[in-house]
Amino acid sequence: MATKRDLSLPLDSVTFRCSLCRHTFDAQPDAVENEPAAEHHPYRYTATCQICGQSCGQAPFHKGLLKAWANATGPRTAEGKAATARNLEGHPTPEEAKRTRFNAMKHGMNAEVAQYFPAKPDGYPTCASCDVDRDYCRSQPACVRQTQLFMVTHAAFEQKNPKHLMPIMASMQASITAIIQQILQTIIADGVKLTTPAWAVDREGNVVLGEYADLVTGERRQIMEVKAHPLLKPLQEFLSRNNLSLADMGMTPKVIDQEEQKLGRLQTGDGPPTLSLEDYAAKQAESMAALRVLAERANARKQRDPVLVEYQQQNGDPQ
């Protein structure tokens, strides 16, 4: 059994991360300084980047590993180790195996789909906002983020569980809303119509602008073509496909009238209105009258009860 690492002594090899070129590498530290604030490992390391020559510090994930190693205990007695081994019996279950069989796909190993999105750092549009280490990504057979997206989608359809897709669909809808806002801002800034000069190409291949002579002044005036803004059509498609039209949001006069007609009526489930508010009030009044008759009958039976009559006579209570 391997002994626990002594973290009270400086390390001979440290993992460094360059903040300038984002290069990650393992090397012997150039300088070691005391850092009493880090109780688990009171040392600060610096080294020179092998790519850009920038002075860089210890990688944050390596610091986390040292802290986890310092806090790790695990079972120490023979009984504790045996109990830990028994906890693994019967695992993975069939349900666990259905979930864990996608674990190896997140890094592209043995994944048949890796050929569709090979790893190429800064080669995809999403790489600009990706936080995956570039050296790590370059060493993988497939793009890490693209493979994770495939894995989640494939697992959702394989297990027939749409909950796996909720974060993805939420981000997609939020992005579509942001795009719609940009389209609207562009249309408002440019105007709903665009005016361009009319032109044509003559037989010699020259571009000729359309002009005409003003009958009043005789001046040459240019013919202008007025077209709708080209972003209006994509905006309409976005709104209709995402149920963002006025009718879908209940903002048209017809929909408002239909909603107002439903007021004051009781509905059963999703069916049409079956009882108006006036009829309901009448039935409520009939029910209250019937309840009053029942209460009077019950009170009359109580007054004729022989036990109650005898009790009232013994105690002098009026009948």
C-alpha cells in the first residue's frame, strides 16, 4: 500500500498554467516561496512558460488536488476497508450501467462519433468562449464540448428522458430571444424600408443607373427602388416558429374577446363552459334552502329525544 504524500515539504515537479498563452505544463519550479495562508501545502511555486517565456504560477486545479490529498483519509482499519469493499458489491446495477456507459464518450475515447467533430482548438465558433485547456483539447481525439453535447442528447433519447435536454433547450431559447432583440434593434436603426438606386447592365456590360427627366424643371432625377428591410422575413419566421406571435401571446382583439367571454363561466377540465355564473348562484341558493330545512328537521328530532327530555326534566331545564 502506498504511503501518503508528505505535503509539508516542497514538491519537485509542479503543474503550471500560463495566464497569457494558456499553456499547461509540468516542470521543476524556478522559485519556491512560503505561503502560510495555504495550510494544506504552505508553498507558492513559479516557473517560466515554455511557449511564451511568461512567468506563471501553479495551475489552480493542481492546488485543488493537493488540498484534496491533504484532506483525504479513507478507511484505516481492516474493518473499515472491508466495509468499503462490500459497498461495491452488486454495482453497477443495470440502471447505473445505462447511465455510466456514456462516461467514456465525454472525452471521445472509443466514440464512433468522434470523427464528426475532431479536436481542433480555436477551430470552432464556440472555441472563443470555451474554458477547456487548449493543450488538453489538442491531445483528445474529439472536441470535448461537442462530444458532451452529443452524449447528453444521445442519452436523453436512449433513456427517453427529456429532462436531460432542459438546460440545452433553455440556452437555445435564450439565444434565440437575444437574436430577435438584435434583429429588432437593427431594423429600428435602419428603418423598415431601404431605398437603393435602380440600375441595370447594358449590352456592353456597363452598369447604368436609372434616371428620368423632370417634366417641370427638366432636371435629371434618379430612380430609387424601395424594398422592405431584409431582416423582416427572418424576424417573422423566428416569431412564428417560437410561438411568439400576438395571437399565441393572447394580444389580438379576437383572442381577448374569447378570453372575456369565458369569464363568469365554470369549466370542467378542458371542455367547453357548461354552467353560467347566474345558474351557479341559483343552484347555490337552492342548496342553502335545502340545508336550512334539514337543519330544522334535525332540531325537531332532537327536541323529541326521550333521553334529552328526561335530562331536562331532572335538571329543571325548560323544554
